[in-house]
Amino acid sequence: MNGIVLLIDHSDLSRIVYHALAKEFRIDVVIREAKIPRSIFLKRRLKRLGWRTLAGQILFAAGMVPLLKRESIQRRANIMQQYGMDESPIPAECITDVLSVNDAQVITLLQKLSPRVIVVNGTRILEEKVLQTSDGVFLNTHVGITPLYRGVHGGYWAQASGDPEHFGVTIHKIDKGIDTGEIVAQASDRPASSDNFSTYPLLQIALAIPILKQAIRNALDGKLETLSAPAGKSKLWTHPTLFQYLKHRIARGIR
């Protein structure tokens, strides 16, 4: 078995993770999956959540998120500088683009490379056929404290739920569930008053990088251990609606 493979999406957070890891580890290949077509994405969410929730999510994403991003330009730059993070493009020669991380092409690559560690960030759920392809350990970087804040926007939902001590990140092994794998490491912090929905993930990935690096070192040395889950109810969270966001902003001042 050889080195490390990254399975990522097209996000800035995935680029940050790549550059942070590439400074210390040999990365055999970066497998980057395409964005899910918007029509398919919305159809799946409509089936799962219903039209009222979906409409509220669309209003939040289209109307509020751009405003939050604009007002956070300087704060974002400060976070990037404070933690020395790099979101520049990944060198093209390092990338293998695929439609999905569950494609046969990915399975073939993993079988060929036989990596010791597969780091996952931002992709869709890995199917069992992919997980069974390699004897290496699959590690996911999750911007939330599991199992309390599974799914998406774990930092925001911890704040909005009046649970700021669980604003944090988790590195966990991947199993067939959604963010249900054994916990390898967790870290938490408190965002500044100037932070909001758009900067929370950036703060969380800054927290994740040191513990992800240590988890990789442990895995390469055969010393990877798991932690007990924090007490509390396991819950799968989704994107906030505009109504939910405004409610928590008014009631708790969570931006």
C-alpha cells in the first residue's frame, strides 16, 4: 500500500484541504467529482423535504447568502491570513475529474493505487462498493460535531440551537451511513461576533486541518484510534430556510 488519495468536490474548502495536506504528505492523486446538475439536485431535495421547505431553502440561498458573503469579504480574508490557508487552484496534473466518486473509474483507480489513506471532503455519500474497494482507511472531514450535527452546516446549527460549545469539526471513518462513522478526532471553538453563516465553514476547516493531519499520521503509522461520541441526540441537519434563518437571527442573534 502506498500513499494518500483525496476524494473532493469543487469547493474552496477542498482546495484548502489539498494545499494544507500537500505541504506534508505525498498525495498520489486528487479525484474530483463534478457538481450534481441543479435540476437533479432540486428534484431529489423536493422528494425528500417537500416544496415548502425547498422553496424556503432556495430563498435563503439566493437572497440571503450572497448578502452575507458580501458583508464578510474582509473577515474571510482575515481568517485566511490568520490560519495561512491557500484556496488557489489545485495543479491540473494532480487531478482526475469524474462525474461521481461512485463511478467505476474511481474504483479502478483505488484498486490500482492501493492507498493507505483516502481523505474525503465535500463529496456525495460513498457507496458500499467504493468503500469495499480499498483496505485503506477512509477519513471524512465533517464541518460539525457528530453525531449531534450530521449532514450540513453543523456549525451554524449548533449556534442556532443554543449549543455553541459544539461549534466544531469531526474527523471520522466512513461507513454506509451519513456522518455515522467512528470518530477519530474532534475540535471545537467559538466564532467571533463578526462571523456569520458564510464564514463558519472556513473557521471549521481551519480547526479541522491540524487534527486531520494527525489522524493521517496515525493511520500511516498503524496507530489510528477512535473516540467515544459526545453525549446527545444524533440528528441529520439540512440547509436552513429563509424563515429559519431570520427566526434564529432575531431570537439569538445568529448571523
